[in-house]
Amino acid sequence: MTSRLTPTLLAQVDQAKRDFAKAFSVLSNTRTLTATNTFQAYVRVPDTDLVLALHAPSPWAEDTTIGAVVASYSGEVVLDETADNGSPLSGRKAGGNGQRYAAVFQQCSQVNIVSHVHTPYLGGWASAHRVLPIRYAASQRVTLARELPLYVDRRQPEQHFIVERIQENPHTPAILEANGGATFWGHSILQVAKLILLIEEGAYFQGLAEPLGGSKEFGPGVLEQQWKMTGLWAEGQKLLEAAA
């Protein structure tokens, strides 16, 4: 197993830990995360069947060092830096980190990272079993998706539900996990963390609007304005024309 720990892989692990630590710091300091610090990243290791997994430390942890797990899609553990401090992992076994989103990495080549996170207002929408329409301009600016789907039936593995949603709409960047948190995906740890921050902020404002009659659809010209700011307008215009 140690023969798979190439210099290239070890360099990716080091960079991922730095990026994850920065993302965790920002999401914590902005109170985007809930008190349990549920924030995880599963990163594709290029040209392999390996996943690099990182988990934020528990608020009860004495050692808050961020360790990495590298495991294969089949569950072979190549590296486990969490073994000594007993940090809790999703599914508890280190090998499960490679298996958890294997189908996404295998079937969706555009996805390099999957991140599971618990945030207050996305958690509220998820607990209400409501799809989140994107009606906050700053959130819409960075995605062509118009809503986040809701994952309710856990008899279907989450990774297969994600694959289906991406196949239906390749612009979908996340799902809400009913009665839980949310799962995002994208190109890099920091890109996804920035998306989490903006989408959670939108869910917050839309939640505030609920007693006032609910958030409304964008006015004329808003989508063009926002998508032009981030270079998404050409593709967004095609989507609007197709939907008309």
C-alpha cells in the first residue's frame, strides 16, 4: 500500500490540507458551519482510483490537527493520518472515505471534489423537505443552476442520487440532504467552500423572507447582469432560450 504514496500524491495531500484548513477557518469564522463542525472534503486523485478525504476536527477534539485519509474506491486504505488520534470519520472506517462518493468520481469526470457540510439555513430548508430555489443574486452569480434538489429516500445511496442529478442537469452544484445537511461538488476545495458560503447566505436571506411572503423570482435583466459578472452569460443565455 505504501508503494502508492508517490511524491506527487504526497504533494497533493499537503496542498489539500492547506486548502481545507483555510476553508474550515473561513466557514467557521463566518458562522457558516453549525456547532458540530460537520465539514468534509473528498478529493479525486488524478489518474487513480484513490480519494483523498479530509474532515474538520470535532469541537470536542483536543488535537485539532487536520489529518488526511487516502483510500481507494474499493476501500483499500493507503494513508490514514487519523488513526492515532481516533478522529471520527463518516462510516467510521477509513476505507469508507474512498467508497462514499466513488460512483460520482467514476461517472462524473467534471467533479474533482465532493464536500459534505452542515450549515444552519441549508439545514433548515433540508429539514423542511423543500427544494431550495436560488433567488439570491450573489448565489446565482456563480452557478447556472436555478435550484438545489432534495435527497429524501436514503434507500438509494446518496452518491447514486448525486450522479442522477448531475446527469439531469450538469450545472447542479449541490443537493440538500433531507433532515441533515448538504453535499456540494466542484473543481477544488476552495472553489466549493466559496460556493457553500454564498449558497448558505442565500438560504439565510430567503429564510428571512418567508414570513414576508417568501422570496420572489428575479426581476428583468438580473440573470443577465449577474451571469455577465462571472462569464456565465453566454451559456446562461442558451439555457434561458431553451426554456422559453
